[in-house]
Amino acid sequence: MELKLQKFRISLVLNSIFFPLTSTEVFDSLKARGFEIPRPQGPLLTGSRVYVSGAIARKQNVFVDIDGSRNLVGAEGLAISESLTVFSEIMDMLHRDFSVNLDTELSYVEQIAHYLAKSDNNPFETIQNAVEFRFGDQFRRILNVETSDYHFSITPRGVLPSSKEWFEISVSPKLTMPTRAYWIEAIYRSPNHASVTAFARNLNSTISNIIDTIEGKVSPGEQS
């Protein structure tokens, strides 16, 4: 199997009444940390509540964006380690330059990752054979055709997707090459940023173990 990360994003949401990064001072803080700032399309506005939004900075291949309406700041790139490093710098900036107490003002941190996993084992057939399809007979009678699962998701049992402590790993055949590759999307959310970071650092092996398991290469209990 050939596993390739297509996108990695990590962001945080604050529960502050006022989002601190609504001043153009954020550009000075980012420049001081070696970030590239895109050239503004017009003159920078001034005032106590100037809403800065969208992609505002870049370091190496990682972009930083802000959504003041959601109290959100994120980092997105093509490598987990680079993105986590930039995200750590953003958290440090919030603490040092904008007096944000992350112990009390952090609502949650969320990571989103997309993977392409090429395989010689026909992902389309593998998923159909590996996933238990409980209502196959009933659906066959309803639709008058044999049916099966096309994709599956792994989530914590009994936890709603709206919870601040939640994850989902979704696996499906890649739409444009269903017999040759899987498409995987992984979301992990927690109020504890260290938990999200730890999950991200182990994500490659987690995804590999899941694919190896459904392909019958790893028995239960053998995962690293």
C-alpha cells in the first residue's frame, strides 16, 4: 500500500467574547516570527475592531487563516510535522502577544486530514467484503437488487458529532479509481490540544493499520 497525505489542517476555536486577532497588529506579530504576509489589495484599516479574515500568512508550505466570526485560527499544509510546528507558533503568539490564556479560553482544537492510499487489493471489493452489512436481505427486497456498503466510518460509540471530544475516520474507494485506491478522511477534535497533536503525529500509522486490518494483513490485537 502507498499512503499519501493530500491535506492536513489543524485549527483552534476560542470561547472568548472578543476574538483577539481582529487587529492588524496580528501582521506585526506574524512578521516577527518569520511568516510571509501577502500584499494587501488596499490600505490597511485601523481601529479597535478591524476584522481580519481569510488566509493571512504563510511559512514554508503552511498557510495560516483566520475566521473572526467563528473565533477560529488554523494552519493548513501538505505535511503534518510542518503544520504542527506552525500551529504551535500560532498558539505561542496568542499567548505572548495577545494575552490569551489557552487553559481557560480554548474551546477546542480540531484536525482534518485527507489521504490517498493506493493498493493492489481492489479497495472497492475489499470494503464490500470486509464491512458487515446487516440489512442486506431487507434492502434487496426493497430495491430488488443485491446491495452492499460502499464506504464506512469509524466514530466513538454513543458520542454525537457535535461533541467537542469526537473523531471520525471515513474510508471509501477513490471515486476516480475505485479498484486501485482508497480515499480516507480523518477528523479529530478535543478541548485538549495535546491530545489532538498526539493523534496527528500517529495518524499515518493509524490509517495504515486500519487499511491493513480490512485487507486481512493484520489480525486483531497485532496493530502497533
